[in-house]
Amino acid sequence: MPLESVYEKILSYELKDAGLKIEIQKPISMKSKNLFLDEAFRADIIVEDKLILELKSVSEISPVYYKQLLTYLRLSNRKLGLLINFNTELLKNGIKRVINGTVE
């Protein structure tokens, strides 16, 4: 099982245990001209129908990961996402917030 899948299961358990409503591997649809893709993408975790969590376990966060999360936010009409990289010494250093097209 890939590391990201393990972290997804553990984080999902903790979020549910905290009483939060979550959706795991939630399909995100998209429309382009006359083509509609019902499951174009999958968000790792959506919390309380507001926050998208994109989980990674990589040595370095690539700009494409920010673009991936931003695409999910735009297509699903959500404003807030967290890009979480578990491959850091301190987890807090691996969390990046993406809001309305900006990264903090």
C-alpha cells in the first residue's frame, strides 16, 4: 500500500473520530465544451463539504501539486484547500494552504 494511502486512512479515521463529516476519494466532475466528465478527478479528502485535503508523501512539493489542488477547488466551487506533505521532519512544515488561487 503506498504511503499516501496509509496516511489517508489514518487521517480519515482521526477526522471522523473528531466528529467531522468527511468524504474520501470524492469524484470531481468537469465540463469542457460539449464534453462532461463525471469523474474527471478525485479529491483525497473533503472535510465538512468545505475543505479539500490533498495528501502527498514526497521529498519536495512540486508546483504541479498546487495547480492540481487549485483545479479541484475551482471545479468544485470551494475556496480552501490544504496540501499536506507527510514526508517532512515536522508535519506543520509540510502543510500549505491554497485559497482562491493563492498559496500561503
